[in-house]
Amino acid sequence: MDLAESELRQSPPPPYGAFSYGTEYQYGEHYANQVPSAISYQRNDAVPQFPGDVPPSPHVAAANQVHINPAHGRFNSASSDVPPYARASAYEDLTKNGIPDPTDLLDNYFPFRDVSLDRPGSTAGVLKILNTPYDVTKNEIVAMLGRDAKIATYPSSSSYYGIHIMFDRSTGKTGEVLVELQSDEEAQNVAKSLERYSRRTGKARMCGNRVTSIEVVGQEELMALLFPKAKCCGWIGQYAHVRDPSEHESAFEGFMNTEELRQIVMHAQKPGKGQFGKNAPQRPYEALISVLQKFPWHQSDHITLAERDNIFNTVRDMVGLLVRQVCQESKHSGQFGLKLNQQLLNELVIVSCSEALFNPAQQRHLLDLTYGETQVNYPLPRLANWWPFEVLTYRPGVNEKLLEYYAILIKQATTSPDVNSPEELEQVRRMIPLMDTLPFGAFIMRYDENKFLIDCADIARMEEDIVTYLIRRVMDKAADYGIYIPNCHDIPDPHAGPDAMVPWAGDVY
């Protein structure tokens, strides 16, 4: 037995309690604290230090972080070396020798990741602009600050600025404007430049017909203004410090409640209505974009699946509304055509897909809501429609063939008669008659508690542990009994879609 086989066979039997290999994976609190280290691959992430008693987020991207520009779907790396999983030859490199090396299979080439790992807290500087008009636009703010101001963008290197026009969710009234600059130093420089301009010319800096004042503030003030209803929550930078409630205080229940989200949708449903919204119908959409850009996604241990899904449902409703409004304005040359436009729709959808904790299936759904002249493009893997995970997603820039290969392994672990007993397969086939046509097979997770009350960080860990176990199990069978494992020689172009054949059933790709 070689080293690869020996390491693969170290994976322990599943400690899931009620567990059925081909059907539903029981995963609850009884197992959450007992995950064997052998089935959880490790990451070496750099964790920053925080002052006082504020705990660091457990999900901070590594110094050699990989980035993707969602607007173009191009892979960029902070290092000169492209990671193994993103190479054009990733699938061939991993499978050319048959059974892959365990370290490569479960670490170097592992294509799945927790999306919050790529959401480090912002360190941008912040300017606060007071006394702006109710109908102020982002373009007017950019012009006011000057073309040399280095305004932060979300996603990075896009054209979508971190300009946050405060929006009272109950009245629809516009408040102060907060602008993120690329650094604190840049914020100070812009503020000083505007002050020098006023002294030199004797003119106050105007926005519309109003004299404005500008001051440098911190991320703490921006976060407090965007999430005013978060209970027992303080801010240090963009990092939330959730504390225990005092005797007569309500405990932390999330950063936004359903009523706040409902109010945003209500304002969008009646564009131009009300005293403050008649000249700024785009404001509810801009408010939601700011929420998506600044939500503390990097602290997914404080975000329940219910809160994530509530935000997604709001975004889905808002995208649907805006698509209809853009179509109406373009066809009938309506009064809001300059403000409810395709550019606003693009920004809402792309920021939702690139910044939020939405899984690929949710992202695909948002893109499908746009069509024809309103269609928004964003790079997603072909398997997005059938994505089985709630939180776990794919690494940025991952090779498509490599991702399909792992989907085939998961499908093999849950539907192959070489890995599962006839009784297990019969049971799961009654539940999922089309399991052989699903790209990820019969992958289903069930929880001992309401999954919507579990935080997203825990769900991602659960999903990753299950995937790691299933892949190890297939490799164990290959090492012990010589079952077939796809490789680049037999299958040069792996295809895990619903029309794919299953090699263990005697079909040919």
C-alpha cells in the first residue's frame, strides 16, 4: 500500500448518528463540536489583531489572497504564481496519475470555499458630507470631490463607488452622505484640498444649490448609520463587537430586521411618491446597494442563514421591480428614465453577486430575473443552477473542469453502487427519483435543529466536512477495491451536468 492510499484510509467512519450514505446526512449540534481533524482540510489564514476585547473575525483572507474581478470574470492573483486550482491544466495536473495525492485533492486543488473568507473588513477612509440636497446624485458627489479623489469601489476595480447616501427607511428622507476613500490618508487629503479651495477662492463648496460642510469620520460612524437597529452591537472599524445584553436589554438578533428590509421594498414599489422621494426614485435601490456593500459578511459567525436569506429575498424583489421599471421607462420615456436605468440595475445585481454571502444558485436566480435589454452579465460556473450548498461556494478563478470533476466525485459517493449498498440506493431513489441526472447526485443535508437559526460560518464548515468525507470515501473504495475514478486520460473534458452519463453505470461520456 503506497503513501497516498495509507493517508486516504485514515478517514474515520462518519460520526453523524443517523447517517445514510446515499441519502440524507444528519448533522446537528451533537456532531458540530466533534468533527475529526482528519476530515477537515486546513487553511493558513492571516488573522489581524484588534484592540481591546473585540474578537478577530475567524474568516480573514490570507495575505496571498486570490481575487476575481466579477465585472469581467477574470482571475487575478496578488502573487505572481497562479494557485493550482486556477491553472488551465488543473484537472489534468490532479488526475494524470489516477488516484490523486490526498494533500492535492483536499487542499491545493480543493475547489470549494466559504465565501466569507474573501470578505475582509474595509479599511477605507470616510468623508461625511452634510447639508446635501434631498435629490443629490452620486455623480454630483463625485464632481464635488474632484476627479483626483480616489473613491473606493465595490467590487474592487469596478465603476461602482462606495458613496452611501443615508436613507431613512421609514420616511424615505435623504440624510447625510458618506463617501469611502481608498485610505484614511486619502480622506484627509481630499478634505484638506477642499478646504484650501474654499480659502483660495472665497467660495464655499456647493452641492446643487446648497452650501455643504465636510468632515473626516471613521468606518464606525458609517456602520452605525447603516445598521441602526443592530442591538448590543458596537463597531471598531467595520468589525462588529456583539456583547451580552444587560438586565433590561434585548439580545443581538442580527444586523437588520425584516421590517427595515420591508420598508426599503415599499419605497421602491411606489417610485416618486412621498414628499422626499419624488425627485429621487433611485434612492431605495441605492440604500440597498450600500447595505450589500457594507454588510459585515466577513463575520459570518454573526449572520444566521435566516438573515442571509431575508436579505436575498429583498434583493430578489428589488431586482424584479427595477427590471419592470427600467422596461417601462425605456418604452414610454417616463419621468424617471434618467434615474431608474440599466446602470442602476447593473450595479444592484453585480454588487449582490460579488459582495454578498449569496450562493451560486441564488446568484444565478438574480441574473435570470434580468432579460432582453435589461440582461446583466456576471461570470458563474455552469453548475450554478444545481448548486447544492447553502453557504459553501467555489474558490475565485477555479478551473471549470476541475470543479466538474469534484461534482462527479460527490455524485459517485452518493449514487454509485460501488460505494453504496443496494438498500441505500433504493431508499434514496424513492426520495430523489432523478438523482442520477443531478450534477451533485443525492447530496442532501439535514440538521438536528432549524438550519435557519444556525450561523453561516457553521453551515459552511458542516458542508465542507461532509464534502471532504464523501471524497475521502470514494478514494478509499478506489484504493481498496479498485473502483473507477475519472481521470484526464479517459475523460479529457469532465461534464457533470444533468445530461451527463454516469461511468459507473457502464455509460460513456
